[in-house]
Amino acid sequence: MKDEPISSHQREFKSKTHDAVLRHAGEVLPGLWVGDIRSVSFIDDLVRMSAKNEENQKPSATITVISVMSSTNLLKYVADLLEGKQKQMQQSGANESENNNNAASDNSHGLNSIDINHIKVSLHDSLDADLISVLRDTLPLIDEALGIPHDTMQCTMSEQKDNTSSKTYNKSNHNVRVCLVHCAKGASRSVSIVIGYLLSRYPHNFQTYEGALDHVRKVRVHAMPNVRFAMELRKYANDQS
């Protein structure tokens, strides 16, 4: 069955949605996003934007949301939002199955199914918080979320790009894997975790804290780890060399 042509109204809507997503999140590596708390509302869009589906088939997806916050109220807000989002997307998929012969039928996220994993990481955005101990526990979770095997944890950016299909999009089962690391404002805590990931997993490309920060700022202009986190990450970068 051929895809229905996209109207100018639909193109305008998709463009506005795309712009809205990028105000709250940015893709640092294929499948790895960093953002603020509002980016959680766009997880289906993040999956769709990450999917490299050349065969034009609707894949399944697994998205891992890592909430780097200390407020129990904000963590509960995100958990409730994700629960509602999961139900909404399941209902969307069910409706499409029932109306798959109806030309007007539309699956808003364009995927067969989306499984959501929520991981809560407690970290205060303060000058006495221990970022490094949190990194040790969190970086393997990002590897797992992206489906990156242990033997490829350290590679260059070009190698990561070449292996994108095996890491974030498995064509054999059409499974998209996406990881969103977020905090409240998407400026300090989540950015620090992602910078630590770049320094640890891609030391050939990111040999300094400043280099990793510049890379993140290409997609997240407000990225600004606090003074303590910046100091710890500079030392962490030196330890990787």
C-alpha cells in the first residue's frame, strides 16, 4: 500500500513540531538525546527523528528516559507523564490496527509500538554533589539503552556513525533504540552526564571537557554544567587519557 501524499498543512504541522522538539532536546549522538523536563513530552517525536528507516517500514522502538533530578515531585511528574504517554501510544497503535484499511487512519508516531523504560538518577545541582560516582553507575545504563555491546564501548565518532544501524536501529527486527537524558532545565545535570559519556566512550574525539561541551552546545545551546561539575569533568577527561 502506497503512502498517502503529505499535504502542505501536514508539512507545516510537522515543521512546527520539529522546532518545538529541538527547543527542549538535542541529539548528541545517534539515538542519544539530552534535554529538559519538557522534552519528555516529545519522546515519540524523538524516536521518529532518530529512526533511520530506509525501507519505509514502521519499526518498533524502545526508549529509555533517564531522569537526573533530586525532586521527588518532579520525578513523580515524569513517571506519571510517561505512564500516560505509554497508554496514549498503545491506544494509537490499536486504533491504527483497527482502521488499517482506512486512508484517513494515521499513527501519530509512525511506529508499530514503543516500549518506555524510566530510570531515576538522584543528583543535586549543587557545589557539593558527587558527579563522578553517579557517572560510574549511569554510563553503563546509557550503553544498555542504546544497545551498545561491551566490546564497542570505546570507539571514534566515525566508527560510531558507521555502526549506527547496529547500535540504534536494528534492521533485522526494525527496532529503534533511543535514550533521553534529562534534568529540570537541561543545562547542568543532564548535560554533565552526557559530557561524561562522550569523554568516557569517545576519548579519541573528546580529549577535553571544553571539546565535549562545545559538541553538546551544537544541539543544546544552553548547556552549562555548574562550577563543581565542570571541575570534576575536567579531571575526568584527564583521567581518560
